[in-house]
Amino acid sequence: MYKWVPGTCTSDYALSAHQWDTHTRSEDFLQRFHAVVHLHEDVSPNPTEDPSGALHWNTLRAVAVEDFLLAEAVKIGVVTNTTIR
């Protein structure tokens, strides 16, 4: 389960938001994000010819983007990942 790192006051959350904003504006982040979004774009199915294949490919891409964003947020310390048993 992912959640924002808890704070004791509003300014803590504002600081986390500022950290995330700064991180996501960096050239390194943008290049890696672009690579994830366009991963395997050259082999994506044509939605007209293969609607279910295109939907499957788009779902895989959406999962990859979500995984990337969550990993980045954990890496910079604004989100935690807790395993629920």
C-alpha cells in the first residue's frame, strides 16, 4: 500500500509536494518518464485492426507508468510502500 509520508502540519505536506514537483521537472526524470511512456511504441497494435490487442498494450503501458511514478515517489521519500498481511 502506498501513501504520502505523514507529516505533523500542513507545511510538511507542502514540502513533500514541492519535492515531488521539483523532482518531476528534472531533465533526468523527464527522459526516463518519456522512455516508459513510449516503451515498445513501435510494436503497439493498430486499434482499428486489433482493438483487444491495443487495449492490452495500453493497459501494460499504464501499469508501467504507474509503477515508475510510485517508484520515483518512494525513491525521493515522499511516499512509503507498506506491505499489508
